[in-house]
Amino acid sequence: MILEQLINGITLGSIYAIVALGFTLVFGVLGIINMAHGEIFMFGAFIGVIMTSTLGLPIWVAFLAAIIVTAILGYMLERFALRPLRGKQGVSHLAPLISTIGVSILLENVSHHLFGAGNHPFRNAFADISFQIGSITIYLVQILIFVISILLMMALSYWLSKTKAGKALRATAENLETASLLGVNTKKIIVLTVVIASAMGGIAGILVGMAFNSVNPQMGLSMGLKGLAIIILGGMGNVKGAMAGGLILGLSETLIVAYGDSGYRDAIAFIAIIIILMLRPQGLFGQKTTEAGR
Amino acid sequence: MLGEFINPYYLQVASFILINIILGLSIYVTLSSGQLSLGSAGFMGIGAYTSALLTINFDLPIIAGIIAGALVAGILGILIGIPSLRLQGVYLAIATLGFGEVIRVFFVNWESVTKGAVGISNIPHIGREIFRMLRDSGFDPGVLGLKNNQFVFLTVFILLLIVNIFVVWFLIRQNKSRVGRAFASIKMDEKAAEAMGINITYYKVLAFTQGAVLSGFAGALYAHVMAYISPADFAYHRAVEILIFAVFGGSEVIWGAIFGAAFMTTMPEVLRFISEYRYMIYGLVLIVMMAFRPQGIIDAQVLDWFKKRKLPKRRVDHGSSNQKHL
């Protein structure tokens, strides 16, 4: 029983980690909290529903389509909501936050009109395949989600630490002006960051659709808020912290549902944020800097 | 007669505008000290539930319920505000957003008291209670040429108008006082303000608490005007809606929040076809405003322009008062 709950928790946690990575990338490079990330994630999930349930296409096509659509959404987000604010004189640091809240409300209601308010089932061919190991049941979907998340995280880590574009991204995150002086095309890097973060949100959307077999326009909000909780838990702009934070939140939520009151599941994330912000504002894995908390 | 001009529907919309103005002002107060709080929907919910539960379960008079609602919200504001001081900018916004969500989840789950997602109905209505009191003492609205329900809505409107005038007057007075100038200097530059000897801890908590009290107060009024509340009334969307009032109208001057609340409440009522696309438009408004006019429609320059237009007519009595707050 406990083992099954742990497996559920890890599955959920790895999805949370991918969502949180999208937040972390954007925050690391731009210093902006992208409130629209949850809604981009939700769009990815809906693309998955349309591709698999409505059109009956295989799941890999759904992944591809979701990546393309969310990448385009990410580009538009950067182009219309973030770029106009950048480098403008006298814009407060709250302006991009408010602007992305605008995008999130817009996207949520657009999808409300496009897809309808209710729950959409997410059909896939292998939803019911499961293995029995001793007394534990493991679903193929859970393994798939876990493997995809791990692969994605490894690819991202490799890309960030080894490739030229990844190094340019880290340089930009470190200091935008210096990176730009040293010949990094920061404008391009910023677009790339937002696009990659959004595409990861799209992948996470399909994974959630597969895990819970239901997709609705409101899921973006709750997932977005949880992603925020995770990056605060793990330390802002900290890639490893986001992964660990996602797993911690996924596990604690599953355990609360299994052994406590399921109604309070959505509150855990926020109680955790508030406590963390009070006790350790730089996050569990963050380093204390002079700018901490800013 | 008076009765022919009074339409309960218009009065109802006007009452919502007045409640929303208080909410818009609650964001304005906190922003005037440079803090962005997204917890106003949560504080509003606290005020509404406190007042509704006290009046229903303990038969408290409405006015006591409303004051209690505002006070409880204020106390929570202090409790949240003091530790939140360590957080600046976006962190405060997220912590308060998280606070709002926690409050909503508690309203949904604490079913024995709050009746969960169904919400609380049969909350005593301000207008009807006053009407009943007056009727018991032998008053008949027919004297004024009003029907009963016209009179009920008219009392609500007048009451809210008085409350609004008082709140706006208080905030204008405060802006010209030591407190208001401390808020403004903290908003400009916190470190410089501290160096000038301003106790930023005190003033930031003060601003945050004032915002919480105003939200709780507006929430309590909302409960007794609607007579029905549910946790969904105080969700994230409400927080964004309240934020829009200040962002659209103008977050730097009091009149901005007032204009924003009035305009944003009237628009979906006047243009019915808009109300279906209401939140989409809200989203677009936020994006466009941030890109082109981050300070909102009404800012100090617009106000100056209005004053200049009026000035030639009444130069004598306005000249000296203008000098004071320049």
C-alpha cells in the first residue's frame, strides 16, 4: 500500500517537476514570474485530447503537436506581453507579473470558449495496461510518465551545461548586460528560453492528461499555482531545486490524500510556500544572496 | 414622483460599483506603499464569512457583523503582513496569492461551519433589515412615493455612498499627512526612505493592514447586499478582477482606482454581449495596459489637466489649495 502511494507520488512529482522547470527557466533568465505558464500547460493538454481522442492519432503525434502549439504560444507571450516591457524606462518590476496574469486569464477563457467548460477524457491505447509485482500494481502510464520526465530533465541538464546555446543561456541568466557585451545574442536567448519553457509545459500537459485521464480549462490555474509553490520551495531559478521541490510536493500531496483529508490537498502547496517564504526565503536549495527575496 | 425615476436594477448595479470602489481602493492603499497584494479576494472572503456567520448564528446586528468582519480581516492582515515584510515585489504577490487560495480551500472544506462549496444563503440583507426596522416604527415608504423594494435598494445605495465618501475622504486626508508621504517615499525608494528615518516596517504593515481592512469591510458589505456567498466568490478570479480596477483606472492616484472600479463594473452591464467575454477582455486589458500605459488611464498628469481646465473659472478659491499639495 505505502509502496503504491510512493509510486503515485513520484509520478505526480515528476510531472510537477517539469512544470516547475518551465517557471524556473524563465525566472532564471528574465527574473520574471510567468503566471501564464499554467495556462500554456493546459493548452498542451487540450491539444493532446484533440489529437488522441477526437482525431484518433497516436500519442507521439500528440506530443509533437502539443510541443509545436505551446512553443508558438510561448513565442507570442514573449513577443506581445514581455518584450514591450523590457528596457522601457520607469516600468516597475511588477509590470511583467501583471502582464502575464493578463495572458493567463485570456488563455483560460479562450480555451473555455474553444473547448467548453467540462472535463474531457484523455483516451490512449495503453491506459489500462498494468503489471503486478508482488502485491503492487504499476500502470504502464506511470512508468511512461516517469521515464519521459527523467529523460526530459536529463536532456535539459545536458543542454544547459554542455552545449553552446545552454552556456549562453546561463550567461544571460547570470548577467544580461555582460553576456550581451561578450557577444551573446541575448534577445534570441530570451525568446529561446520562453519557447523552451512553454514547450516543456506542453509536454507536461499531455503527461497530466495521461495520468489523470481528464482535462479541463481550470487545470492550468491550479497547476500554475503549484508550479509557483515548487520554485519557491526549491529556490527561484534553481533547476535542481525545481526537480527536488516537484518530487517533494508530489509525494506529500499523495500521502495527504491517502492518509489525511483529501480536501486540503490543494492547500498544502500554499501553506508550504508561506512557511518557506517566512523561514527561508531563498528556498530549500537556494543560496543566500544580497538580493534574496527581491 | 421620485418613484418613477428609481429603478432597482440600476441601484443594484450602482451598489456593486460602490462596493468595488472600496475593493479597488484596498489595492490602491497597499500599492501606494509599493507592495502588490493579490490577497484582497482572501481578505474579502474573511470579512464576508465572518460577518455572515456572526449575524446568522449569533443574531448580531448587521453593523456589528460588518465591523467584526473588517476587524478580523485586519488582524489577519497584520499577522500576514509582519512576516511578509521580508518579501518584496513578486514574492509578496505570490505569498498573498497563496494566502487567498488557502483561505478559499478552507471555506470549501470546513463544511460544518461554512457549508462548503454550496455557500451560505439567507444572510440578513442590509436594506431589508433597515426597512423592517423603519416599518416597525410606523414608517411607510409610500410617503416618498416609493415601492417597498425601491426603498430597500435606495437605502442600500445611500448607505454605501456615505461609506464610500467617508473612505475616499479618509484616504485623501491620509495622502496629505505624514503617513501618506511615508507611503509615497517607501514606494519611490525603500532604502532612501529608511535612511531618512522612516520606520518602513511600521508603515508597510500599516499599508498592508489598511488594504486588508478595506477588503474585509467590502466583503462584509458584499455579503449583506448579496445575501448569498460561496467560496467561488472569493477565488483567484476575484483577486484578478480587483487588481484590474487599480491597474486599468490608474494605480498612482485615488481617482484612478475609483474610475477603474466604476468603469469595469458598468461595462459588462451596459454591453451585455461583453459579459460573456468579460474575462478575455480583462486579460487583454492587463496586457495592453502594461505595454502602453503601465500607470493606468488616470495619472497625476490627467488630473492636472482636469484642474487646469477648471482653473480659469475659479482661480481665486482654488489657487491656494493647489499650492499645498504640490
